[in-house]
Amino acid sequence: MEFTIDDNTDEKLVEEICNSFPQDMEENPELITFMSLCVLKFENYEIEPAIKRLGRYLKWRRRVFGDVKDHSLTDAVLARQIATCFIQVCPIRCANGEAFIYMEPSRHDPSTYSSLQTVKCCHYMMLTSLKKDPRLCQTGSIVLINVSNIGLKNVDLGVPPIMIDVVDCMPLKLIHGIIYDPPTPIRLVMPVVMAILPDHLKGRIHVVVDLVTELNELGIPITMKQLPVVLGGQWKGFTCEEQRLLYTYMNATA
């Protein structure tokens, strides 16, 4: 979906935001212009908060990746990791327009992919989702992490601290984060992750066991059509080949 500048007011405000980041504009003007409009809408057209949010995001991006250059599937490692399907974006939106992101860490192998590579993959999926449907900067996302069948071999404690920072500054609000049925080893490391969460995010994280019942009790608008079959829902999810072809066809950069 194309994201366009609505009127002259948008254009002037976006230009003002872009002008606050001359070095980044020189390096990647398309990204900075797109993100400027996203943060503007995310912050309800309040220019100072929008500039601060984009500044935090760009600072994070340079600290983690070293620059603001585009990432794409010409990166063979990124392409392979996306094809593992450990993170998938459901094509059906939630009731209020939120993206539904499903993560299955049992498909993740930290011995094959470094923390940085995994962060790059998660960031790529988030930003390409925003580019595909820019309304998400106003509706946000709901993330379900199925940890029911994972072991410590699937856990990379280097990833959460880096991802928490970007979740807190990207114009893609986390509405709910659901952790489903954590086994005992995961319950032991969860306090470490929760301790580094900003206070305003802690209230959005829910640990559930009786998935459908507790989603209803919490008022989280995930339908059976969105829930994966493996969790008793109707969404078949993507095979590894389907996901590879989908993102290859999109040819998106992030």
C-alpha cells in the first residue's frame, strides 16, 4: 500500500523532520522521508515528539548496524533466516487494524544465527510490514510468542535487550505481547527479560496458558482465523518456501 503525503501541511512537517537529520538524509533519503511521515502520524502531528522518536530510532540503527543503509534479501543470511519462519506476519489484520505477528522460537537456532543477525531479521520483518501497510504506525501490532515447545538451546539472551530498544522507538506500537505456555526453563529466564523492559511496556506483556480463554478475558482481538493451526486456530501459516517466495516477491528494503 502506497503511503502518501496527504497535503501541504504534511509535506512541510515532513520536510522539517527530514531537515533535522541531514547526515541520514544524505545516506538514505527514501528511508528518512518514509520514517518522518510515520513518526509524524504516530505522534499525532506533534513535531517535537516526532523528531525525538525518529532521532532515537536512527541512533539505535547506527549503534546496532553501523549505518542507515537499506537491508534487503540480497543479504543471503537474512534471506535464509526469514525462510525459517520463526517469525511470521499474519495476512489478516486484527479488529482494530493491528498487525498480528506470530513467533515460534523453536524454529530458531542461535548456533546458526548470531544475535545481530536475528535482530536484523526481526527488524526487517517489522519495517517491511510498516512499509507494506503504513496504517500500522497508527494501529500498532500484537505479538504472540509460542514458547510451549522450546528449550534453552533456542534462547538467545542477546536479542531481547536490543529489540526492546527498537520496539520502544519505532513508529509501530506494541499493543500486546503474549507469551504462550512457557516451560520451566523459560520461566526461569523470563524475570531477566522483564527486568529490562521499560515500565510502560511491562503492562502490555501477558503470560498465558489457556490461550483462547485468556485472550478473551484480556480483550485481545485475535480471532480463530488468525491463530495458527498448531495452537488450535485456522491459520495454516506459511511454509518456509512460501515465506521465502513472499518476501522475494515483495523485494522490500528495510
